[in-house]
Amino acid sequence: MNFLYKLWRSLNGDVAYERYLAHWACHHAGSPLSRKAFFAAETRRKWNGIKRCC
């Protein structure tokens, strides 16, 4: 059951926020983004700009 839980979290992006927090703690000062703000920024990053190969 634990394996399935970890797999599900990795597939739906939950671990991305935890990785962000770990990176932030090691490399930045101040307070990190909230979970909601983090996912909003990631969505903007993924979908803004040109999304085609040629």
C-alpha cells in the first residue's frame, strides 16, 4: 500500500512541492511560496510561451 501511495503522489505532482521546499531551505532565505502559489506558478510556467516544435 505504501508503494502505491508514493507512486500516486509522484504521478499527481504532490512531491514537487516537497522537493521545492527542500530546495528552498538549502538555497534561499525568506519564506517559500505557499502550496497554492507554487502550483499556480508551475501551471503558468508550463503553459506560457510557444508550445510547439517548429
